[in-house]
Amino acid sequence: MAKLFVLFMVCFVPAIVSASPVTHPFLVKGSVYCDTCRCGFETEVTKYMAGAAVRIECRDIRTSQITYIQDGVTDSTGHYMIPVKSDRGDDICDAVLLRSSDPECSTPDAGRDRSRVILTGYNGMTSNHRFANAMGFLKNTPLASCPQVLQKYQEDV
């Protein structure tokens, strides 16, 4: 009887324990900026926005119904870290701009207002940290120095 008990403990208990779902939270990291030149990308005069609201939003791949939402706010450097408590499997997840912290820079930049994030552990990635592309708002009036800044990006003809 003792041998049977030991056999059970050695073979079946580890199988039962490993079969239970283990959740490792993901940490989505990214940044939010104010496009001070309204050019659609980050430049040397770009300002990163403290206090901007960001959301992680996941949708079912078949129905497009929202299955998960988690909100966050950028820190003093314009960066955010939003924990996602569970593997989202086949869901389609995006980091999405919600609100600007600056009324002079509050128009979401179309095409830079969301960033796709893969939130599953079944894809070969070993880290639970996920990095979203930078997202931006457009400044209402471009800075006076923008023509000189953008001149640096022009090709020589």
C-alpha cells in the first residue's frame, strides 16, 4: 500500500499540478507623445506627454466583441506600463489612445493612435513584457521651429 501511495505521489500529483492553468501577467510598455510639428512621426522637438490616458483593448477574432479592457496613464516621462492579467489567446489586442493631458495637443494622430500588441504566451516569445509602438497626438499649432527641423529630413536633390 505504501508503494502505491509513493507511486501516486511521484506520477500523478505533478501531472495534476502542471495541468492547472498558470497565469503569468503580461506587462505592456509604450509611450505617448505630442507631435509638435504635425508631421506624423517623432522628431527632435517631440514632447512626451505625462498624464495621457491609454487603454489596452482586446477583441474576439471572430465576433469583434470586446473581451478585455485595462486602462493606464503615462508617467512623468510619457511612458506607460499596463499589466494584463491573463493570456488573451487568439484575441486581437491594441494599445489605444484615450485622452490627452494637454488641450493644445489633443487631436489623435490617425495611424498613430493605436498599436497592435500580441498578448499570448503561445507564440515563442519568452518574455512577458510586450512593447507597443509610440502613439501620438497632434499639436493644434505647429512650433515656429518646425520648418528648420523638417528641413533636416529632406533629401538632397
